[in-house]
Amino acid sequence: MLSPKENYLKVLRGEIPEYVPSSFEPYTEMIWLDYYFKPVYAPDGFNFSPWGVRYVGSPELNMGGMPEPGFIILHDILKWRDVIKNPGTGNINFEKHYTKSVENFDRENRAIIINGAEYFQTLVSFMGFTEAVMAMYEEPDEVYAMFDYISEYNIEIAKQRIKYTKAEIYMISDDCAAAQHPFISPDMYQRLVKPFHKKHADLAIENGMCITKHDCGHSEVFIPDWIEMGVTGWNPAEPVNDLRGIKKTYGGKLTMDGGTWATVSKDYDLTSDDALIAAIDEYVATFAPDGGFIFNASAPFDMAKFSELGYMDEFNRRNELVKNYFFDNVRNYYK
């Protein structure tokens, strides 16, 4: 039997897996961007990125680092050359740092994922959201020039991470959409952002890696560009997108990790165990054929009631029901 790692890699390569991958059998280990790019955590109030952006943490975000609202380092895109300076990599011991980052991973059973290629989000961290998108609209040549400049550092970091982690998957992690609409138009993406995403995708392909794209929200307009760059996996593939249509159009070319309840009729009463099982059957029947499917489902529940006595126990019971149903009825779908 294939390991969860090899089974998952078959899916990303457009092949039919031996069994349906799911989070119940972990198949990856993630190495997030670290402090050489931006602070992942800010447990002591704030940390600075190598570019000078201040990141803050909060208990509500488990102290995960986010650019501090209102902390702007670039007020005028025309003056980016005076403000944005390449941090340099000459004093970094990449071999020691990245070799250590994977030393305890189960490489036999889990594929290693590294992420990167954040350009739109980096511009937002420099300027704030409104000024960033206005700069892209009013001064696209300057935005492109700045992206080209920061790509020198980003690509060097990516090369070192690939070399010393020997990761199998590169995830382009630049969020470009909100729940209802993309942040930018497809044309603006193609002109200003895609060329730099493609730099990272080309680097991954040169090193024999699979490529996935992380993009929350309503991001389906970018799918043709992703596929053109070599992307074969998308997470979280949220139901605000036309996932049925995407499945029909792209089949096994694009693995969708997500889509939970995207096929479920609003008539389902998901508080019923029978209705929950029926919804799972519909979910699997829609997305599993021809591969490109990751089972990623948990039991829908009223989160507002989690704090009430006994509700968490019921939530756990229903998730156990989903897990058992997966192993009994879904896992061996392709057999």
C-alpha cells in the first residue's frame, strides 16, 4: 500500500490515487515562511520583518504575526527606491537553519511543503490595502519594478529553502481574493503579480516539485493562470466558487482541497446524522470521480453554542461519525 505521502503526490500529478487522501491520515508537513521573510509569530507584542514592517500578535490569533494596522513604511510608490532595501542574505547560515527545520519530520509518510511568492500581500504590508491597490492602478510600472526588486531576495530565500529542506511541494501563498470578489482584476494579476508567481513556479518545476496555490475566497478567475504556471493543487477551494463547474472544466488537472458542503442543498437538516451522511455521499459523488479530490469534511455545527455544556462533546461525536464513515465508505472509493 502506498504511504499517505506517495498517495497524495499521485493526486497532485494528475493520477488516480490508491485511496482517497484525507486529513484523517496526515500526508504533509508544512514549513511556513519564517523570520527571514516575515514574522510568523509575534508573542512579545511585535516583531519586524526584514523589510521593516512591524508585525503584531494577539491572543485571538494565537500570537500569529499580522502587519500592524496603520503602520505604513511606504507612503508613495514613486519613492519606493528610497524606502525598500534588500535585506541581503550574506550572514545567514541557510544550511544549518533549514536542515534543522526538517530533521524531525516523518519524510517516509509525509511530503514536505514550503511556501512563498507573496507579492500582493507584501505590497499591502508596505502601504496598507487601499494605497496598495491604488498604486497598482495608478502606477503599475513602479509596482512592477518594486516587485522585480524584492523578487531578488525572495527567490534567493526560496532557492535555499528548496536546497536544504528537499521539499516535494511548493505552495504559492499570496492571497488575492476576499469572500465575494478578487482583490484585483485578472488583467492586473496577469500584468503585475503573475510574472513573479511564475518565477517561483518555474523554480519549483526546475527542482522537480509539485506546485499548489493557496487562495482563500472567490478566486476562481485566476485558475487558468495558475494552471498555465504549473499549479496542480488548490486550497482551500471554498464553496463561494463554482466548484461544480471547476470540477467539470478541469477534472483531474486541479486538485481541490476543500469544497466541503459545496454540493449540499440548503434543504439538508445537518443536525440530523442521516442528513449529514447523505451530504457526505453527495460531496464525494461530486468531487471524487477522476481524481483531483481531497476529503476535507468536518461536521457542520452551531459554533455559537460550543461554549454551552455538552455541545463540544456532541461536536466531537459528530466528527467521529464523519471519520468512521470516511474509513468505512469513502477511503477505498477508487477500488
